Amino acid sequence: MSDVRDPLYTSLAQRVIAILWPSFLTAGLATVLLFTWIDPAELSLYVPGAEGVTRLGAYSAGFFGLWAITAVSSALTSYFGRPAGR
Amino acid sequence: MSKAATPPEGNEQEFYAKRAKVYPREVHGLFARLRTAGVLGLLGIFYGAPWLTWGDRQAIWFDLPGRKFHVIGWTFWPQDFFLLALLLIIAALSLFFFTTLAGRLWCGYACPQTVWTEAFLWIERRIEGDRSAQMKLDKAPWGGRKLAIKGTKHAIWLIFALFTGLTFVGYFTPIAELMPRFFTFQTGGWETFWILFYAFATWGNAGFMREQVCIYMCPYARFQSAMFDKDTLIISYDEKRGEPRGSRKRGVDPKEKGLGDCIDCTLCVQVCPTGIDIRDGLQYQCIGCAACVDVCDQVMDKMGYPRGLVRYTTENAMEGKVTKVLRPRVVLYALLLLVLMAGLLYGIMSRNPVGIDVIRDRNVLFRELPDGRVENVYTLKLLNKSDSLREYHVEIRGLEGAELVIDRVMPVPVPAGGVVELPARVRLDPVVLDAPTAELVFIARVAGEPDAGNERAGRFVGRMR
């Protein structure tokens, strides 16, 4: 397994999984923490334009928003994890 | 696993090794039967549990839109979050405990990835046939027959996956109403999305990803070896007994030919759901499913050799030493688990069913009344976490001379598991304030319930700075 041909290093699919999957897990955790703390129904009272947002919609949108952010973090980690100067 | 410090230079494409599809051969035997029992039991719980009712509601209902989790007779609120955190810690610690004792028991018998993969494999085998038929079909050129077989398989997989997605969402929205709504295309946008998302994930993970989830995606698979010691139950090939391996005719004395007990039939490799060779030693890809144990025992029976060439054992037992079950870390995990479980039980039992939230009116800081006093407006939320109606008295304290005005007759009835919103006004002569603002405390009192935790602080604004 210490062969440089280890597909983990070269496969695009593995890299995509390594970016999307950990960010999915952490985004799920962050969503639970965020919406335990904040009730989106109350939030919609004070955010202009958010009057019609349902809780389920807010949870879902919140999850995907957080996933996007955590995916950016994972992607940067993956990018900086590669050797520089080539 | 990989200690390669530098990826290959130049064109990486040529080094790209495509994953070889694993076709696990069907296996019968003691551990296969145990796993089937586990799969049927767990799938039964998953698909059956949301249909149970408790009173006039679903017994297990994670009501996200209502921000309440119902578990049988209990109702949990966002305020009870620490209980969920405690439960997750207990779950993690249980996993560590069982891993130390019995290795990857979870992976081989109870992990959803294993359970649904087994179900999908079962369907695949009924339609495509066993390993050799599947391999032949995959090699064959696309034609009517292949299309029909693959199409049928995917249709059944997708129906199964869709039902799984529906059941999953049924934990969050009452399933008895969800099912008819789904089949008449009346589910809401997000509901539909999550049903399809979960169905897609089931289909993808159990139909295609399979062992790759364990090898590349599962964090537990990566760190479980840290919980292993020489007394942990593992699946191991008895190298001393098996080597040198080699084929031979039945009835031939292996000692005469200078061979060990392994006849090199490679069945242990063919049944392996992760496609490894257990004879190469303990590998992190091994999910401990014991398929190789079952199949090797059958081969040993046929050859007339004793069973257990591949068996559940421990490193110490393999070396001829005594296996100790009670080790310091096992005892420590067990004690920690007991303490945390007791804590969880105490936490659930001693939950205060009375709750109050205070929200200040955000539009008007304060209002001056004709009599010179100042009025602040709040919305009070009275929470009843119990399963029966309670009567609430609301009081304030901490602000000398303040008057609480609520346009409702006390006590206010709050239904079981319900919230009542109460507009409340607090009036006070601002001359008694030595600062522009002051803190006051709202208290919700219910006869027969403790007062601890029934208070919320609010801010009173008396004048501009």
C-alpha cells in the first residue's frame, strides 16, 4: 500500500469524496448545533424577505449553505496538502 | 496506510488504477445466519418503528418543524440538547467498548452500510445469479438480455431505495400521512427532495459504493485499530497450520506432500465483501464479517480436516498465550459507560417540564405612559414539556416597584407538549432606576413542580442614555 500508485493519491473520484464527505459530516453537525441554538421561525420575523420561509426550508437551506462553506475548507486543505513548487 | 510521501511525477493519469469490482460469492454458515438475523432484525426495526403510535401521535417522531423530538412517552426540546450530546457520547463509547472486546462486530453485523449492502446483494443474486453469473453478465456485450436483467435489478433496487427514503423522512413527518401524500404527489418540495436524496444515497451506497464506503469514507474504519490490543477478537488465518498452501486431491495426506491445511481454493477471497485475502494477515479493509470463516469451515469439512483454519481468535491465542477478557481498558470503558448511562437516565428523569422564554419587543424600546411611568413590551413563551395540561402563573422579580400587566386570567393553561405565547407589559416609574436599563426576571410557576430553571432574565429600558 505504500506504492506511489496508491489510487488514493491520483484518483479524482477519491479526491472528490475526500472533499465532499468530511464536509458533509461537519455540515450536518454544524446544522444541528446552529438550529438548536436558533429557531428559524423566530429569525424569519426579523430578517426582511424571510417571512414565508418554513422551518424545514430553513433547516435544509442552512444545511446546504454550511455544506458549501465546509466543502470550501476541505477543498483548500486538499489543495494545500499537495506538494508546492511544481 | 499509505506512506508514500510524494505523488508520482508527471502525468498522474497513467498511474490511475481503476478499482476492480468486487463480486462477493454467496456464503452459508453460522456467521452468515447470524448476519442475516441481524439484517432482518435491524431492517425490521428501521421500517417498522415509525408505524408505532403512542397515544394519538407517532411513537418515534423527530418533529423538526415543531422543534420537538418524541420518543415513546418522552418529548425532547431544543433545551434538552445536552441529553442528545450525552447520548452520542454514550454511542461512541459503546462502539469503543465493543471494538476493544470483539473487534469490528459493528462493521460485520450492524452497520447500516453492511445491512443495506447485504439486502442489495441478496436482490442482485436473485436476479443476476451468483458470483460467476454476475461476472459473466458484466463481461457480456450490451444486448436485450443484459439490458432486461440489469434494468430489472435497478428497478427493484430503486423501489427498495425509494421506500427506504420514504421511511427515513417518515421519522420526521408522520409516516401514516406521508405515504398516501407521496403516492398522490402531494408532498412538499423539501420533503420530496429529502426522500429522493436519501433514496439516491441508499441506491448509490448499497448498490455501487459498497466496500469503498468502508475503505475510503468511514472514519471509524481508519481509527478502530487504535482500540485493538492482543486480546481483541479478530478474524485470522492460522498461518502455522495452513502453510505451505497448495492444492491436493481429497484423501491425500498433506504431510506426505509437505503441505499445510490450506488447499488454496481461494474461496475465502471470493466471499470477501471487501475483496481482500485474509491469509495476508489482519488488514484495515477487513470488516470482520466472518464470511471467510464460514466458507473455509465448509471446505475443511469436505476435506475432513478440523474446522477453524480461518477463525475468530485473538493475537494472544494465536501465539498460544491466554486471552484475557477483563483488561484495564475494558473495565475503564465499562465503568465510564455505566456512569454516563446513569447520568443520561438521571438527566431524563429530572428534566423540568416547565419552561419559559422571554423575547423583548424589538420595534419599540419603551413607551411613556400618561402617569409618567415607562412601559416595556415582551413576548413570553410558556413551555410545557410534560404529557399533561399544566396551569402556569407568571411573576416578575428583581425590579422594585415594577408592575406586570398580562391581559390573561391567571393561571394560564398550557396543553401537553405545547407552547403558549403571552404578550406581557412591565410598567415602572423610571425615577427609581439608577441606570438607563435594568434587569428583571420572569418566573413561571406551576403548582407541584420545582421552581429551579423556570426563570428567564429580561432587560427593562427606562430612558435613553
